[in-house]
Amino acid sequence: MHTNDWEAPRITPLEFNQLNKFGQRRVQSPVTEAIDGVPVATLIERFGSPLFVTSEQRLRANCRRLHQAFAARGVEAIHGWSYKTNYLSAICNVLHQEGSWAEVVSRFEYEKARRLGVPGERILFNGPHKPRPALERALAEGAHVHVDHFDELATIESIARARGVPAPIALRLNFDTGFTEPWSRFGFNLESGQALEAIATVTTSPHLRLVGLHSHIGTFILDPRAYAAQVTTLCRLMQEIEGDGPTRLDYLDIGGGLPSRNALQGTYLPPEQAVPDLDEYADAICTAFLEGTAYRLERGEARPRLIFESGRAVIDDAQVLITTVVGRKQLPSGAPAVILDAGINLLFTAFWYNHQVSLASPARGEPRETVLYGPLCMNIDVVRAAVQLPPLLPGDPLVISPVGAYNNTQWLQFIEYRPAVVMIHPDRQVSLIRRAEDLDSVFAHDLLPDHLARPVGDAPGEGDALSGNIIPLRRAG
Ligand SMILES: Cc1ncc(COP(=O)(O)O)c(C=O)c1O
């Protein structure tokens, strides 16, 4: 017969911040016993804890839903998958199979996209640091280079001059939409006149050809009107550039920034109420785009292509993190706390989201405001400062969600190994898509100069007694 552990009875006062405006408890701990039909217990047994779990089905569905939202409004938009959001190879390839291009922001990301087999013509190359060899390669391979600043423009012009082929480029712009805090550090600023100067530089250079305009107005944009204003500004500028002359832009790229259903810290309402529906964004964007590009149809010409670069809205809710309680604490205030095997080393986004925390088995008692600490010997390692959870015991698994955006790229190999990542396929088969780190993989890049090959001095034989402890590292050559 199963018996529960005895627990001392207690009276819990109703605390003001535990209630929402309807006088109800803010969070009931949800239970997630299985992910895409695969029990959490089975996943832990096969792959260990902590473990990132990706849903292929959800990822494909999210991507299709975005495309359909545009298509239903008469716009066949191109999606550029923002690699920095999550560049695990299997995840990128699911999205490439769905037709997404690669949106990359560094030489590394460019090379990664090419290694995965993405052709240059399906790569959007953003970012403030594109080294000359990377630009040379991108231009030779027909990638879409989005210029960030005047020095980069000069480099591209010199590459094009040397190649004897004009370089087709797009300019990244920034401006105030009136609805969001403007980002001014990337691209050329419109209000200051810098953008017009860049446009003049490109359109008067025999070595450059302006083929597109790009802007990314920020991230987790909660007001669809910001996109309407952005698209209207881009369309007006395009029309001005084209004027009565021969210049025709191929595309407008509106960047990313659509929110996911995650709970931003400092937001009063839960995500289901704070985050507008995808259709509202699609309406705002498509209406402005169709109106702003109608002048092309009046001239008997085709509209430019519309590109968007959503990251978090595509992947965030397609991944969860399984973690396990490793110990309990009672804080001096009397509040309960638990230590998990996953912390901010794996959940960088815990700095700005209050992730949902689900039990992976039925609750053992009444929820209490609980602190979730990670495993790091660092004071900042707090996964949730306060979350309603029932009493937990070591060994209890929890499921943290959504975690697909910006964690598998910004995670740290810090103090702990980074764990495995798996993908559940539509047929419920589970594949490992990234192996857990081990001592060999973490040390693979370390080199030891000869005189440091042993931890104790370098006199012959001195470290022999310790040789069993010496890790067989590569010698510096
Ligand atoms: C140029 C660009 N495109 C796309 C994205 C993806 O943004 P999000 O994940 O908010 O959609 C970013 C993120 O900052 C970005 O800088």
C-alpha cells in the first residue's frame, strides 16, 4: 500500500501578491506528465536530466501557421529563420524543409547555414560584424547582404570593385514607429538623415546596386500597430527611391519581433491576455504592405517580395526543459526553496521571463510560494524567484516551458555540463539532436604547453605519482 509522507499541518495566510485581480490564486501548478505523447519519466530514463525536449510537430505547425496568416491576406511572404534564436541543426533543417530561408548575423552562422546545405540565395546576412572574407564569400554565393554601417558599405564597394561585378545589397534601417522604443544601434537611422545618405551612396555607386530595405523594430512587440507603421514607412521610402527612375527594389524585410506566449517579467496580465493574436499582426502587416505597394500594380509591375524573420514566435513553445529537484531548503523567512539540476546556465531567458513551471506528477499538497534555485554556486542562479508549487521532494521532475527561443544558443558551459537535447517526431519516436557534454567535449579545445603538462612542477618524474589524475589533454604544438 502506498503511504504519503507525514506533513505538519499549517495555516497559510492569503498574501496580496498571490492573488490576481479577481481574488483568485495567480497560478495553479499545471501537470505535464507527457510531452507529445511521450512520458516525462521515459525521457529522463533514456536521456537523463536535465533535458531539452523539442516538438517537431509543434515547430512545423508554428511555421505553417505564420505562412498561412500572411497567405490568407494575399501575401506570399518568405520566412527567414533567425539562427541565433536556436541554431541546433535539426531545428534549422525542420524549418528549411518548411521553406524557411536562413537569417544569419555572423560569419559562424553563415558558415553553419552553408554547411547545412542552404544555398546563398536563401540566406539573409544581417549583423554589425561581417568580416571581409565572410562578405566576399556571401557576395560570391549570391546571399542577401544587409548592410549595417558606412564602413561595411565601403568594404563591400571595394570587394565589388575588385570582382568587377556590382554588389546587390539591402540597407538595414532604423526609425521610430511611434509604438515601440526605437532601436538605433543597428543600421542607418532615418530621422537623422543617415539612411538617405546611405541610399544616395549606394544608388550613385557603379559598384553597388540597391535591391532591398530591411528593418527590425525590436523584440516581443506587443502592439501590432508598430508593424503597420514600420511597413508604411518602408513602402513610402521604397516608392521615393524608385521615383520615376529605373531602380526597382526586389524586397522589403521587416525583421522579427513577434512575441511568443511567454510571460515577460513586469507584465501584469498572463501571456494569453497580454499577447495579441497572430492574426492581428498579420492584418496590420499585410494591410500596410498591400496599400503601400499598390503603386507598383498601378504601373503594371509586380509587388516586391515581403520577408519576415520571426524567431521566438516560431520556436519558443516548441521546446520544454525537464529538470529535477536535487535538494530542498527552508529560507530564513520560512519560505520553501528547492535546488534544481538546471539553472540560468541553461535558461538564460530566466532573466526576463517567468517561465511556466509544471509538475510531472500529481501534486502532494497545497501550493506555496516557492523559490527555484539552479545548481550553480552563484547567487544569481535563480530560475524563479517565486512560483506557486506544492511540496517537492528530491527526485521530483518539473517541466519548464516555453524555452525554445534563445536558450540553446545563449546557454553557458559554466560550472556544469550542458545536457542533451532531443526531438520528438510526429510518430512519437525520439531522436537525440544534441549530445550531452562530457569532459572530453568540454576539454576538446584546451591545449597544454609542455611545461604545464603536469599539475605538479615539471621536473622529470615529479608528477608520476599523480599520473592517474592527469587528463590526457592535447599538447600545444
Ligand atoms: C535582425 C533580426 N532579425 C530577427 C530577429 C529575431 O527576433 P525575434 O526572435 O524577436 O523574432 C532578431 C532578434 O533580435 C534580429 O536582430
